[in-house]
Amino acid sequence: MPETEAPADPWSALLPGQELVPSYLTSRFAAQYRVIVDVLLAEQDTSLTGLSYDEVAAGGV
């Protein structure tokens, strides 16, 4: 192996394909994505399904 080549990545055989960088984290819309994620996380415990956790645990409406 010539010294100019980078060493082979041991994961490349298990995870073939291009490594994709999540560009949505660095795009000009990153702040909007972050707001959406923050709102979804805040509502996750109460009503993403339209029912609270307690209502789901009790068997619905």
C-alpha cells in the first residue's frame, strides 16, 4: 500500500456507502428546524397523538 493512501476504514465493509452529513443542521433553515424539534419534544409527553399519556394508558377516550 503506498504511503499516500489513507488506511482502510474497518467499518466500510459493514456500512458501505457515502457518509452523509446532516446538512439540515448547518443550512440557513437550521433555526427553523430547531424550533420544530423543540416544539415536538415539548409536546411529546402530552399530545402528539391527540391523547395524553394518561388517556392512552387508561385505554383511550
